[in-house]
Amino acid sequence: MTDLKGSARVRAAGAKRERLMRAAAEVVHQQGAERTTIADIARMAEVPVGNVYYYFKTKAELVAAALSEHARQLDLLTGRLDQLPDPRERLKGLINAWVSQRDLAARYGCPTGTLAVELDKRKEGGLDVEAGKVIRLLLTWVERQFRELGQPDPEGLALTLVGAYQGMSLLTNALRDPGIMQREGDRLLAWLDSLETN
């Protein structure tokens, strides 16, 4: 009986930690790392502020948790896309996923890209490097898709695609126009269709 109670406690603690990580990712995306407080994250996660310190001792740890959550979400997305048999369809699925977030991008920009820019300006604690690692995960996955398509310079094509995403996210946010994301997404889909398979 004690083992059951212990394992239930461990599961509950793990669930609370995950809730805090999701809340950190959401609040930091909406407010930026600088303006976000531990109380903001606790409120979003519906966890008493004092409990947050059990899992994360500092705001920097919560920002790192937000980046980990971005990486986890990216892994979930690419894992689903990897179920598709064709790399071109995987890339199209990625673009469609980006476009589906156009209203969120119009309000707050790209979750990882905007955070990477903010953290780079702060240059404290190496979090800027951690943000770059999340973007590198995306680049690596996209590069693999272009390589499977037999494209020359898959690394360059990955930079082009991810750079286009960052650009359209920035413009969508700056101009508060989700239509930009839709139009540029359509353009990227047409570009993918134009690539010859080798």
C-alpha cells in the first residue's frame, strides 16, 4: 500500500512539474522572459507560488523549463510528422502546423525565435545558447527531410525554410496580420512542390 501511495505522489509531482513547464512556455511567449514573474507562471499553472520553488528555484530555471517545453513540443510535432511516408509531405505538414498558429504568431511571434532574440540581448546564464539548441533541433529535422528528398545542399534548404518561417512570424507579429502567415505558408508549399525529387 505504501508503494502505491509513493508512486501516486511521484506521478502527481511529475504532472505538476509538467504543468509548470507548459505554463512557463505559454507565459514567457506572451510576456517575454523579462516581464514574466514566478507568480505569473504559478497563476497560469494553478499552483500556489510557494510550490513553484520546490520544482524551480529561480526564474532562470523556469525560462530554461520553457525552452525544454518548446523542445518537447517540437519533438511531439516532428514525431507525428515522421509517421508520414514522404519527406515532402512531412515538410508540408510542418508548414501547415506553422500556419495553423498564425493568430498566436500575430499576437506574440514565434515562441522560440522571439525568446532567443530576447535572451541573446541579456547574455546571462547561457540561456541564449539553450534557445539556439531548440532552433538547431528544428533545422536538423528539416535538413534530414531535404536529404531524404535527394536535394542538393539540404543544410542550405533547411536554413531557407526555417528562415522563411522566422521571417513570416516576425512580420505577422509586427504587422498584427495573420494573413501574412497564410500567404507566405502557401508560397512555401508551392516552393516545396516545385522541388525535383532526386
